[in-house]
Amino acid sequence: MVIDGLPAEFVLGRGGKPPAREMMESMPYTQSLLAGCRAVGYHAKAAPPTVTMPRLKAMVSGAIGGFLDVALNFNTQAFLDDNILDQLHTIGYKLVMLGDETWIKLFPTLFYRQDGVSSFYVKDTVEVDFNVSRHLESELAAKDWDALILHYLGLDHVGHIGGRQSNLMTPKLKEMDDVIRRIHAAVTSIQDNSHRTLLVVVSDHGMTEVGNHGGSSYEETDSLALFIGHSVESSHCSPYDQKEALQVDLAPTLALLFGIPIPKNNIGVLLPELFNSLADDQKLRTLELNSWQILRLLQKQRPAFCSEDCVDSKDDFGADMLPESTEKKLCRLLSKAFASHRSSLLHRDSNFRSVEAAGLFGAAVDSYSGFLRHASEWLSHRATDKPLYLLASAISLMIISCFSLAGIISCIFKGPPQIKVEHHSELDLDKNWHLDEVFILMGIFLYVASLGSSSFVEEEQYIWHFLTSTLYLIFLIKTVQSILKESNSTLVHRSETKTFHKNNSSYLASYKLIPGQQDGCKLYTVLIVLVAGRILRAWYQGGINWVHFPDISKILNQSDSSIVKSLQTISVLAVVVLYSVSLMLLRTRRILIIGLWLSHLSCGLLVMLHIWKSQVDTSVPINNHSTTSIAQIFYVIASISVTCTFLLSPWIFPTHSKEAEPTSSSGSNPEKAHGLNHSVFLTGVTYTMFWCLLQLLLQQPINAVPVLLILLQIISSVIYFSLEKSLHRQWVQGCRNAILGNDRPLWPWEHQ
């Protein structure tokens, strides 16, 4: 039973202390099992990245995945490595899976029966779990399966919506506790199977205070491993002791309990408390099997490591492939474990039980455990550590690519133009590097250098805050200087007036901006980007080092819920209004434009309806399907609108028509350029606006304003780059003229 996103401290407490009172009251049955020594719980540390798919792989194979799994998490492929599910299927076990469809994508052919649910719509905290529990009664009564997998997503969704302190967390924990009670009651009611049935309750990862996961903080890596069954019961226990393990330890433990081979790439170590019901020789046998499996992995890394002579010897170790201290420690522990194991078996065969025999058994257990833990740690480092020459080569390639990019841009910039560009007076075509261009190139090198430090990677958002704010401060200085240069305003005005009269057929002719107004518009756009960036910077104290500092989001979380809902409403209305204004710039009454406006308006209304119908701040989750239906309708309308815009806009704004054939010998076609500009503009703005509405639908309520601020930054940046002629470099203008012709029409946001 996988409870997605459940932190171990919700069940087992932290630092040897029991969980908070509300957490214990939320899971009374589970707590009674722990207090009655009928369950054993571990804080199973999950390796980053703490997202679902790589964590499931680690639990079933015992291997540590790479960070590429973060990308594959959104497009899960079949898992081909050796794992315990394949082993169970090989020996004839029938497997049933209910819950997150990630399991079905990882193991598409293994399950005898399955019912997957999607985890994409994170606002759903009810149906994703109801679709699992509705099968529970029939599956517990069925006799045709050997292993049942349940994966509940609701608690993870509660975290994404409102964080750890969400009012929905308590009822969701009670629901999970009731599922555990139902399963345990069904197992114990069947006397013949109760002693050979094990319930394993695990979580794939934890969550931060705001409900996020994916990083390496303690809150995100603190996952649960809880074992409930007859074999783990004991007369004495300390349920809230900080028993720590690794998430990969689950694979060898389950493999040995089920009597199947340990996955060959496993680096985990069995949990000895689960084998207390076995005889001493059986316990040593499980440790021996785990040690041989780990030894094979070590020998794959270092073929000469712990050869047969080394294993059989007591003091001399001939292998010298690993660093000396590591080699000696591992070989000494393994050799001592094998020797103590053999001596313990000899005492058992002679039916002689003594203090010496008990000492040999204890020595063998300690040696096996020491070898397994040290070897597992070394292998886990090998899985993530790379040779120095490989790292140096990668860094060198990154630096070379940066210099190559700078060199190519410089050659293109300083080389003679391949296409004659007319009306040079309207552009700033000097061949000097500008401050903003120099800073961008420096920023590239700065960012590449930051990737060499894990601390900078964890706090990457601050690098982007610095680069963005500094670049736009440079733009602000340039804009202010332009405003102060009154002596040049007359020349610029004459040049742009000439351009305006030449393009007076444009549909935007009525939106004339004189040079002073252009500078003012540029100034406003830069200020919008800077102010929005500062608010975004103060909205979240992200990363790891400063996450506990106060910020705007924490203040709003503690305020009245009506304030957050009002901010959501304002954000939705702002996105709808901005899209409406963008469509008005096209100055056309085409049916596609009207249809897009209506579809966007309907999607905005759906998001508004979802905001007011979702009971995020109540103690009782919604019990109907209204919000899920709203999301489904939104997906349909948005998908159709964006697809139709992409496919039909070239036909609505044709790039070529017989009526628009040029009559002059210049070969330019203004109508063709108009159509291409309009089509690209309409497609881009439609995709952007629908994406913003989608984020407002899926994100936490507290993230509504950041989505709007990012949209304002994008729009302001587009307007600024369109109006700032000094950014229209000659080689860029030459390529544009080659495509559109010298008689380039205005983009919808270029007010002349």
C-alpha cells in the first residue's frame, strides 16, 4: 500500500518523539498497531529526485536512479531492470494493481488485473482514492491473486493544494487509516493465511511545509516503511524510536521474505527486525545471500575486489583496486562474517549450545551488517559520483560551447550584411557591442560556472532573479538616457513619421505613438518587469537555505481564505482581459477570432467556477464530481481552441493571395507578411493565455498572483523588444527581411 507523499513523521514522529497529537488522532488504528508491537516502522530515506516514478523503481529494484528520471517521470517507460515484481511473476504469482497508473506504465504486462488512475489533476483529492477503495472489498474477498498493490494519490494532492497544514490533511489521514484497518481486519479474519500475509505501507517521498517535493531536504526524503503482520509481532518494542533505513532496503527485504532472488542491481540492505521469527541459522543465511549479491556488484565495479583467496583468508588481502582503507575494511568484515558463519554452523551441527556459539552468531551478524552497510554506502556513491576526468571534460565542453556561441554571434554581427537593408535610418545598425549584449554573454558564463556547485544548483532561482533584474536595470538606464537626449528626438520623429506614412495602410495606423510616447511606453514596460520580479522574489523563499524565512506566501496562508480567493479571481479576470485586448489589436471580425474569444472567456469562467466551488479551506473534502468535471470540460475546450488556432490561422490570415500580388518590381508582398505576422501572433498569444488559465486551474491558490506576474513580464518584454530599435541588430533585420521582404508590416504590439 503506497500512500503517495506521506511523511514518515506523520506516523512515527521525529527525533524519538511521537507524532503531533492531531496526527495520532487522525490514524488511531495504525497507532494502536505500533503501540501494541504488532507493526514495525522505519524512516526510509528516499534518494533525490523525490518524485514518484524513480522512487517506485528504487523500492522494487533496490537501485538508485539518475536525475534523468525527473524528465521521464512525465513520460514513463516500461521498466526493464531486474525487480521483485518480475521475480514474483516469474514464479507464477498473480499480481493485482489498483491506483496510480505509473505502475501500469512501468510494468505493462505483469498485472493479472489492474485499474489505473491519473495523477495529473492535482486538485482531485476524492476520486483518485475512491477509484482505488471501491475495489477493496471485492479484492480482499477474492482468492485468485497472490500480491495486491494499492497506490493512493489523494494525500499527495492535498499537500499540493494546501501544504502540510491543510485542513484536508486530517480527514485524508483518517481515510488512509481506515483502509489499513479494513485490510488488516480482512487478513486476521482468515486464520489459515494470517501468519503468511504481510501488509507493507510505504510512501514514495515526503513533502515540504508548502506541499512540494522533488528536492533533497529532510522533509522531502523522509518516507515511510511500515510492516504489519504476524511475523513482525513482538512482546516488547519502542514504536517511536528513530529507526532509520534507506528506501532501497525494501527490495532485498521483500525478496528474502518471499523467497525470491534479490534483484541483481540492488544496493539495499535487508531490515533484520523483520526476520526475528526465523531461527539463527536462517537469519545468517539471509544475511549471507544479501552479502553475496552485494559482493557481485562490487566485483563488477572492481573485478579483482575480494577474490576467492581474499574471502577465504583472515588477515591478508591481496586486492588493491579500491582505496586501501575501504578495501581492507570491506574485505575484513566479509572474511570475518564468513568465518564466524561457518563456525556457528559447526556448533549447530554438533548440537552444542554455549556462550561461545552465541558469540559466534553475534559476531557473524555484526560482521555481515557492517559489510552490507559500508558496501551499500560505497555503491550508492559510485552511482552518483563520476570520475574527475569525466567531470572536467563535461565542464570544458560547456565552456567551449559558450565561447563558440559568442564567437559565432560576433562573426555574424561584425561581418558584412548578406542582404541589402533599406531605411537604415530607422535602426541602430552600429557595430559596437552594447552593454546589455556584453552582460548577456557574461551571464551565460556565470550560469555555466554556477552549475559546478550543488549549492548554486539548489538555489538556482536566485541566479535567475539576479540575471533578470540586472539586465532590465541596464534597459532602464538606456531608456532614461534616451528620454534625456532631447536633441535627437526631432531626427527620430522625422524618420518614424516617414515610416508611418509608408505603412499607412496598416490596421494599426490609428494607434500612432510619437517618439516621446515610445520612450514612455518602454520605461513603463521595464518598470513592470522589475517590479513584478521583485514581488516574485519576495513571494517565496525557495530552495533549502532560506525556506524558513517569512515571505508573502506564508503571510497569505495565515490570512483569511477570502483574500486568497479574491487574488485568484483578479488573476483570472486579468488574463481574460489581456487576451481580449490582444485580439482587439488584430482589428478583424473573423469568426475564428470571435470563437477564440468566446472559448477563452468560457475557460476563464470555468476556472472562476472551480475557484468558488472547490472547498480548499474547509475540513470536509468535496463529495461530488463537479470540480473534476469542470477540469475535464476546460481541457476539452482549451485543447480544441489551441489546435484550431494553430491549424486554421494560416487560412484565416493567408500568407499569399492572388489579389496581393505585387505590382512593382521590388518583389515584396506586404499582404503575405501581414498574414504571417498575424498568424504567428495569434497562435503565440492564444497558447500563452490558455497556458496561464491552465496554471490557474492546477496550481495552489497562493500561486495565482505569481502566474499573473510572469505573464505581465512576458508581455512587457515583448513590447519593449519591439519598440527598442537598438535591439534590432542588422543581421537579425537582414534575416527578417529575407523572409518577409523589405516592406515589413508592423506587429500588433508595434504602435506607430
